[in-house]
Amino acid sequence: MLKIQVPATELFNEDTSEFIYIKSQELLLEHSLVSVSKWESKWQKAFIDPYNTKTIPETIDYIRCMTITKGVDPLLYKTMNNVVLDQINDYINNPMTATTITDFSPKSSTKKVTSEEIYQWMVWLGIPFECEKWHLNRLLTLIKVCEIKSQGGKKMSAKETAMNNAELNALRRAKMKTKG
């Protein structure tokens, strides 16, 4: 969860020729599967799509979807300066885990993914739905770790398999006190 302070500012309403004063407010933001689901239901396109960049209105709306704080003035989102937006981007891009995966295949990182696909992975892997509120990068890392572990690790070569079988047979012969 990210806690940020959006500074007070004033806007000019050209329709009414009046200044609008927006008070400073603290926002609690959560980059999670829940936030992605809200955003995708409104925009009806995949949030995770390396081939499609988001427009400014889509980006601002995602920040709104991330917001946990109640009673936020909708105009506050239009007043966010670059410092605040950089803090939010740093939070979104943070891995939020000590786990690093070295065998990450380039194919999976260039595929667009919807929230429903992530929920499907969670069901298949037995990940509880409480994790939908985790930081999205942490959840995706957990999914990848579960996927790697379920594949049983690295396969042995034919030579390694033969050597392993010879060792096991030698141990069994010694235990049973037989010659073969």
C-alpha cells in the first residue's frame, strides 16, 4: 500500500470563470488485482499489455481505481504533479518481493494478460483469493514460483539419469547384500 500526500492547488474553471481550490489530501493506494479488475471493467481492455500504452485519462483512472481512501474529491486526480505521479509509478513498478526469477521466458512477458486470466491461474494453483489484494507484482511472482515448482524443476539428461540409477542400484544391492 502506498500513502501519498497530494498538495493543495487551485484550478481555473473556464466555463464559470472561477477559481476552484482543491485541499491537500492524503491518499492510500493499492496496486492489486482488485484495482486492475475495476479498471478493466471500465475500459474493457487488458491492463497488462506491453503493446498498448495507456492514455493520460486511462492512467489517471487507474490511480482512481487504486484509491482506497473514501471521499476523495474527483478533481484531486487532475491536480497530481509529476512528483506525485513519479511516486505512484515507482510503487507500481516495485517488485515487492525478495524473490528473483532467472528463467523468466520472454514469451510470457510480451503477452497481454487480463485480470480473469490471473484469477484462473490463482484457481489452478490453489492460491487463495485473499491474495487479490496483494501488490500485483508480488502476486504475479507467486504465480510464477508456483508454476515453476509444479513443473518439478530441471529435467536430468540421459547421462545424469543413468548415473543416478546406477547409484540407486548400488545402494539397493548393498542394503540387500546381493550382486544384482
